[in-house]
Amino acid sequence: MRSRTLALALPALAVLALGLSGCATITREECQAEDWSSIGQRDGAEGHAPSRLESHARVCANFNIVPDVEAYRSGWDSGVLLYCTPQNGFATGRENDSYHGLCPAGVAGPFLEGREIGSRLGAAERRVASAESRLRNGESERDRLRRRMDELRDDRAISATERRDRIEEMRDRIDDLRWEMDQARFDLQQARAALPAAQAAAQRFFDRYATRG
């Protein structure tokens, strides 16, 4: 059986290895354990494509070990079902993780539905976070400039003209910041207003699949 597996594996892996990166995707101990079904299941559950075996093969070649392609693919086929759940679809969409079309037809629909709902919620949350961050940064810079202006007014190490010019530049920047912060407040208000609808859609989604469980 071992020789048959090697015969199947070698032609494909010899070609596939040509485009591999040098990044290690597997440890020496895992290569030597040769539990390719478990490795395939892990990769599938983590959302890696079956082509990840190419990278494993590159690493294991350093130890004169050739992966068992059939065992790996069998494990991957079971592992990808752990990845392609509606709940994980939601999670990957919310985090804006990439998806490479791995889910089999029988489970792709609910996974992609969860992904779409999660994506909407994640985008809404990121808009809120972005506006909040812009507002905080603007306030922090404004306060810093105000402190620096106060320091300059008491600074006799520079000429009055230079002091006046610097203070005027800071006032101009504070005026710009005032506009930027007003825009951030408006964006934050809009983002917060849109967030409940995305949260409600997510809750309905989870309620629906909870009843199925």
C-alpha cells in the first residue's frame, strides 16, 4: 500500500512543488508522524485549500518523506465540513477573512448566507470604530496643539514674529481639525444608526440556526 501511495503521489507532487514558497506549513515531527488524514482534516477545518499539501510536501521532502495524497484528501474532505458551517461563515464574514470557494455544494448555501450577514455586521462595526478613532485622534491632536500654543506664548527663546507665525499655523490646523471632527461625528452618528439593523439580522440568523440544532 505504501509503494502504491508513493507511486500516486510522486508525479503530481513533483510538478506542484515548483511553485511553492519557502514558508513552513508543517513541522518536522508532523512530517515524520505521517498522519496525513489528521493533517488534511486540520487544514480543511482551518479553511485552507487542498493545494496546501504542496507546501507540506516541500517541507517534508527535506526529510525524504512524501505525503499520502489520498489520506490527506480524505481528511481534508471531512475537515472542510467543520469549516463550512453557517456560524463559521458568519464569523469569517464578520472578520472580513478571505474565502476561496472551498465549501461543497451541499453546505455552501448556509455558509455563504452566514458570511453575507456577518460581513454586513462587521462592516457596520468597523465604520463605528473608524469614526470613533478619527474623533479621538482629532481631539488628541487639537489638545496637543492648544498646549503647544500656550507654551509658545511664554517662550522668549524665539522672536515675537516667529512665535506669532507658529501660533497662527496651529490655529489654522485647529480650524481644520474642527471640520474633520465634525465630519467624524456625523459619520459616527450615521454608523451607529445603521448598526442595530445589522445586529438584528445577525440575531435572527443565529436564532434560526439554533432552532435547527
